[in-house]
Amino acid sequence: MADKPDMGEIASFDKAKLKETETQENTLPTKETIEQEKQSEIS
């Protein structure tokens, strides 16, 4: 089987080295938007 991970590295990890990131949310299209796109593909 696989070896167990070294938890010592996790315990000594320095969070200050992490970079700040900006999260962007992507919303799903509505049913109406999907229907409009389907109609424009047919035309």
C-alpha cells in the first residue's frame, strides 16, 4: 500500500509564503439564455 504522508512538513508550513488571490464566481446561464442561444444557432 501507499506510504503515509509526512505530517511534519504540513505542521511546519509557513502560511505567510502564500500569495493573495482574487476569487471570481462564474454563474450558470439561465434556461432562457440557453434557449436563446439554441435559437440563434439554428438561424
